[in-house]
Amino acid sequence: MSKLAEQEILCTVYRSSREKDIYVFVNRSEGISRVPQELLDMLGTTSEVMTLKLGPTRRLARANAGEVLAAIAEKGYYLQLPPDKQVTRFTQGE
């Protein structure tokens, strides 16, 4: 895990207007600037749901905080899909 993934950050969570129960977690200071345009197009309009302090030990409902932090550090975002969604549709090109 990178050093950035071990630190606490302010994380903003956005909801997709087009796809039910799909959320994008980003570093508050970067916003959605590092989220690929193709993914944003698939999600439709995104709306801010919440901002939270996210550290590696924080409990999240559907994700491991360490994995979320690592993805944000590496790619600039973490995509949370509902358990029944096909992952390949949203991870093409990665």
C-alpha cells in the first residue's frame, strides 16, 4: 500500500444519476478531475452525496477503506458498484 493510501484524507462521494447504487469516491482536493471522461459519461450527471474523513481503519458499508484509499492514490477515484452489477462494463480499459 502506498504512503498516500495510509493517510487520512477528506473524501467526497458522488452518486450516479444514471446507474442506481453506483458511487465514486475521490479526494476532496481533486474532485472528479482524475475520473476518466468515458466513466463520467457512463454515469451521467453526478451529484455530491457526502464528504467524510477517510482513513485506513474507517468502516465503510460496502468497501474496505484501505482499498478505497489505495485506488484514490493510484487512479484518482474508487468506483463502488452494487453487488449485482457486472464489473466489466465499468472497468474497460483499466
